[in-house]
Amino acid sequence: MTAFYLNFLYRALGYDGLALGALVGAQALGVAFGVLIARFAAPGRSRKLVIIAGGVIVGAGVVGLLTLDAYPLLMVSSALVGLGGIVATSSGVALLADATEAGARSSRFGQQIALGTMAAFTASVLAGALAAPVAAVLGARQDDALTLRALVALGGIVGASSAIPVLLIRDVAVSRATSGRLGRLIARFALVEMVFGFGAGSFIPFINLFFADRFALDFRAIGVALGTIAVAGSLGALVHGRIVASRIGPVPAVAAVVAASTPFALVAALTGNVVVAVAALAVRAMFMYGTQATWSAYQLSSFTPAERAAANASLALVWNVAAALASSASGAIRGALGPAGFTVNLVVLIACYLAAAALQFMLFRGREPKGDVVAVDAELRAAWPTNAD
């Protein structure tokens, strides 16, 4: 719910175009500072406690967005949201990987993404429907900053309640054995993430504005549109790992499906019909959310348990820095071209996704992830040292 209204809140506060793009970019740049925590401070500590700490930082950022008006302070608050988010999600993803058998990770990540997208569907529809009654209670317009801040606050309260199930999670013991290959492997993964991040950052953070500016939808209709896209994404997340990746292998399955998603993005870029745009973006989401689960499982399985949080944080850093640059640039493009700028944003996304798919296939074709095998081997060698050691 919070993410649904943030762009509209920035507009209500008088920031649009490049200024709005920079605010979105600040959240992505906040990830860079969060990576330092996830990379160096988090390893060896309770994953659960790190997740809670990240949530507290996100909460501080949301409070700043609710109470501050000055642009520099809003930039800092947005950065705090990104910083806390990466600290929490890096340990959360690593915790899920630690608790799952290597062969089951693709389907488990698919289930996790499917649940997340179904929650996004509920949040989008609910958020869109709440604007009118909340505005009526406050005696303000739906697009007034007071109304939008109240809606962002409601989303923050719902988000804070996620601490309850996190507290009930049992930590999984993690060996500190590493493979010594983190730098070599991560450079290849990082190149792919950089291209993906720039493509996604050019359009995805502004999808709510796409429907508002190009098709003049109100909040309720935007909620339904985003909810429809989220449901399609959940279906893809459940199907890809079980059916596609299991038959042709994770890397070909991801690269081929990413490439197959781009024609639907092109349809959304060119159509003037909102139903066609929603349908095209829903199919694109079905393909992309499906690959996300398989690709995340493949990446994390390539590193030992002790390396996973740091690897995930480092790759997220690359993705988010690229996304921050793209967000700022796309804001400038829309500021110059108006709603037509979304067409350019989507064309950039298409070009980047095609390039990323090609890199995935060239860099990782035929490579089996061996992080779990290396970790077990390191543990055995530590327990039974040989003369060579």
C-alpha cells in the first residue's frame, strides 16, 4: 500500500519529472549503504534479528516521508527505506535458501513470490479503494498530500505487522565455510543484474503513473490494473520452476522466457487502449515473475550458505544503482515528453531485457550451481584435515 501511493505523494508535494525520478532513485541508492551492513555486519549474526533491524530502518524512512516536506529530507527518508529494505530482504532471502533443499529452491522461491504477488494484488485493490473514504473522513481531495500521507501511513502500519511472523521464525544454523570464489562468480552475475536494473528502473517504479497519465485512471482503477498484473505474476512464479526450468534447465528457461516477455512490453508501449495495456503488462509480469524465482534460486545455489547474504546484497547493490540512474533519466524524459515519455521508458526496458537474456545465456549456459556441494566439502575438510591442508 505504501509503494502504491508514494509517487502520487511526491507529486502532491510539488515534485514531478526529474525531481520525482530522483526521489525514486534515492531509494535505490539507499541500497548502496544497506549493502555495507548486509555485506560486512550481517554475516555471522542472527538472520532474524537482521531482518527486524532492517524493518526498523524502513519504518524510520516512512516516518520521514510522512512528516517532512523539504526535498533534501525527503531524499534522505527515501534512501532510508531502500537501506532498511535491502538489509531485511538480503537476510530474508538467505534464510529461505538455508531452510530449503537445493533441488527444491526454485519451486519454493516460486511459492514465495506467488504469495508476495497475491499480497500485492490485495494491497493494490485495497489501496485504490481506500482513497475515496479516507479523503471523505479527512475532508480533503483524494490527491491531497494529507490524504496520501494517511494512506501511506496505513500501509506502513500493515507493513510493521509483518514483524510478528518474523519473530516466530526459527533461525537456521549456518556454517561459516566459504568457497573463495565469491569475487569471480559475482562479477558475472553483477553484469546481468546491472543491465536488468537499468531496464526495470526506467519503467517499473512508475507503472502507477503510467496508468494515471496515459489513460487518466483514478486510484481505484489503478489498483485493479496493478492487482491484475500481480495475479498474473503469481501464476508465472508457480509454473516456471516446476514446468519450464525442470525440463530445459534453469539458464535456458530464464533467458528464453525473459526474451519472450519483451513483445508484450512493446504492445503496452504502443497501445492507446487501457485494457490491451493491462493485458500486455500482465502477460509480461507472468513471464518475468516466473523467471525471477528460478534465477534467484540459481544465483543463491551458486554460493555457499555463508556467502549468500553478502552475495545477494552485492547483486542488489548493482541492480539498484543501475535502477536509480535509470529512474532519474526516465523522469527527465517524461518531464520533456509528457505521457509519451513512457513509450521511451518501455523501449529502454525492452532493449535492456533482451541484452540481459543474451548475457545470461552466454555467461551461464551449461553451468551447474555448486554452492551447497562446496560448503559440504569445506565442512568435511575442516572436520577431517589432510596433510595437504
